[in-house]
Amino acid sequence: MKLISFLSIAISSLVILACSSSKEVTNPLVNDIWVLDFVEGVDYQPEPDSKDRPMIEINSKEKKVTGNTGCNSMNGKVEVEEDQIKFSDLITTKMFCENSIESEFLISLGMVNNYKIEKLKLHLYRDDEELMIFQKVD
């Protein structure tokens, strides 16, 4: 009877240890607020009277992305693992804004499949092609 109790406790301990020691493969720096610097090969310069600058906030643990397209609020899903990142199910509010880069912003975000972080900048790529660069803001 003691042997069964001991085995039961040992197995339970191993299960708890295995669950708690899962290795974090996501760069924790990705979980932040990022403002757009570069998209589609062009440095982004917002209009002087623009109140909203395109930005994203990534929460890899909850698999959520929120932000602003420069015109509309947006949210969606994000999957981050090692150096790979994928944005999906992006939805936005539907306000009309003239001279917005919203389309380019959303299309580029949807094509991204990997990233790197250097010098407080988030570089987003499709394979080896750099599509967007964001600057850390908080």
C-alpha cells in the first residue's frame, strides 16, 4: 500500500515538473508596443496633422495583437515561436480616412512570417524580404 502511495506521489510530481518546466521559446521583448517606422520599402512619415500613427501591441502569451492602422483601430491573432511570427484574423473599425496607408499596412502585416529585434526595433519579414520596421515606444 505504501508503495502505491509513493508511486502515485512520484508520478504526480513528475507531471507537475514537466508542465512547469516547458521552455519559453518566444523572445520576451516582442511583447510590447511598437510604432511603425518603415513599410513597403519606404520610411513612414505621418502627415503633420495625423493623430494616429500605425502601431501594434503584441501579447504572445494571449496570442493577441491590437493596434492602429493609422486610421482605424485593429485587433487579431498572433502566433510567435522562436523567430517566427504570424498575424491572422485581423479586423478593423470602418472609419474613412484620406491618404491612409491602412491597406499597405494590413497587407504587409498579413504576409509576415518571421522577425528579429535589434536596437529597440522590431523587423518583420516575409522569408528574407524585410516588409516592416517598428520602433519600441514604451
